[in-house]
Amino acid sequence: MNREEVLLLIHRVYNFNPGPATLPLPVLEKAREELLDYRGTGMSVMEISHRSSDFEEIITSAEASFLELAGLNNRDYRVLFLQGGASLQFMMVPYNFLPDGKTADYIETGIFAEKAQKEASRIGKTHIVASTKDTGYRSIPRQEDLSFSPDPAYVHLTTNNTIYGTQWKYIPDCGDVPLVADMSSDILSREIDLTKFSLFYAGAQKNLGPAGVTAVVIRKSMLERVPENIPNIFSYKVHAESGSLYNTPPCFPIYILQLVMEWLKDQGGLKAIEILNEKKASLIYEAIDRSENFYRGHAQKECRSTMNITFRLPDEKMEKLFLEEAAKEGLMGLKGHRSVGGIRASIYNAMPLEGCETLAQFMEDFCNKHKA
């Protein structure tokens, strides 16, 4: 049976879930091929030792490919593969870089940015540089709206707002202050100058791989600032010195992440994937804008995310019907976050163009059928 015949027997839908999210089909196929016997070892990746040469090759390749795609070098940066999701990083960042007597600056553009700031405030003093909460997190603050504290230890932002569908389109100027970012929902989705960040992190389950591993990219000079008196398990320096092997890492998610990195390179790297992501997003935003307010986008147009597209319909009854009919067409995971409702289409790197074309056409047909 050839590949095409096998695929005909497999029921695949268009998965618009915000995370865990869709993975590239070639990655899933490769993992399936190697699941029982990884390259002649007679064992699955889930069974081989994390201290073995086979796994060392996987994690070394994953770091090298990540840095290559990000436009960074291994002389100045390390990639750490940790556990605990981005939520653990909300604590680890201030634990490592917010000493007594200093202030950490946070820019609030959504719920996860709020959570990061609140977690840091348990450890030390924080300052909110700007917040768009009062306007429903519909926008990203402008540079002139940012009010930094006099001498912050670092500045933290969240580059893409998964719940509300906004995205930073510029990198704020923080002077010489280290810039830290949660990039969980748009990491490696576009070309930006990542050398402007001293540390950025991302839970893998949206753009990098399956849930269970978190990528932390850190400038090596930052490791010199890590205090010696914090628990080893929370120390970036300890994890860097041990090559992410201080404790048993999430081996299988790292393996899948490494395959995703190779897939990204095969697509042409970040420039090519950015062009594709812009095209995918424009299809859905155009369907929203053409609907004459049948669909109402949440984010201001200049701040619209290319990863998470959020919108409402005339009422909740219509939204429920939209979700039901979409599911019948194999368009899954479109329900908005429980805190805001509505519809959300998450179209990360692995979402194929055909999925967005299908959704945009469904939106147009649904609008024509139900618009008063």
C-alpha cells in the first residue's frame, strides 16, 4: 500500500486548536516509521536512555537546527529544553534575574502576560510598563506609550496574544535592559531580529512540537547573572552546564521538536513560512472584513495576529451553530477561549494553506446562509 492509499484510510481533520495544536503530517509519518525501532536500536525513542549517544545526537541536532532557524549562533546563545511549560518560566525568569532591590518591568497585553507579572510579583518588585486590559486587550501599546521603571532588571513581554488575537509587530526599544519574551504562540513563525532578546521561551505545543517540552533560548552572558543560591532545578546555569540533562528530559517531545525543525528548514526557513502564514491569515481576515459586520474581529486591524484569529458572530446561538456546522466539515477546535467566548482559529506553522482556504470558504457560505 503506497502513501496515498494509506492516507485515504486515515481520517484527518483541519485542527484549529490553540494547543496542543496540529503537527506537520510528514513529521507524524516519520515518527510513526521510527516509533518501534529508532534507527536500528531495536527500541523506541521513548525507551532509549537520555544519556545514550543516540539521544545525544537528537538533542544536539535540535539545538543546532533551532539556532540556525532563529538566526542565532552557538557562541552567544544556548537552547535549553525544559519541562513545566511556559507557566514555569513565569517563575524561573524572576527567580534567576530579579535580585533583591531591583524591579522587573512587565508589559500586559493579555491573560498570560498578566500571569507572568503576577508570578514575578511573588518573588520581587514588578512594574507594569503598559497595559491594554481596559480596552479588552484589543491592541498592542505603541513605543511612546511604554513607561519603564528607572533601572529595571529586565523587561518582559508576550509577543502574541493567544486568547485575544493580537501580536507585536515591532520590538520595543528598551535600551541596554535585557528583553525577555514569552513567544509560545508565534515562535519561529516569522523573521524578526531575535538578537534583540536576552531570553525567550515557548511551550512547544503550538508551533514546535507536542506538549511536554519548553524551549528556552538564552544569551550566554545572562548565565553569569544567575545566583548560586537557588535550587538547581530552577537554575538556567545548571541546565545549560548539563546540556538540558540535569534531570531526565522529555525525550519524545524533544525528538518530535527536532523533526519539526528539519521540516521547517525543508519549507525554506522562516522567510518562507512567514509568507505562507501571512497568506493563510489574510484569507480568514478577508472573510471577516467582507461579511459587513456579520463577523466581528476582536483585535484592532494593525495589531492582528497571524497565528490566532478571534472573532464573534451576531449572538451566542449563531456561534454555537457555526461551531456545529464547521465540525461537520472537518473544521475542528474553533471554539474561543472560555474566558471570552466567540470563535478562534489558530493557524500555526503546521496548518496547511488548504485548511485556511476551507475555513474561509465555509465562513463565506455560512454568512450568506444566515445573514439577516
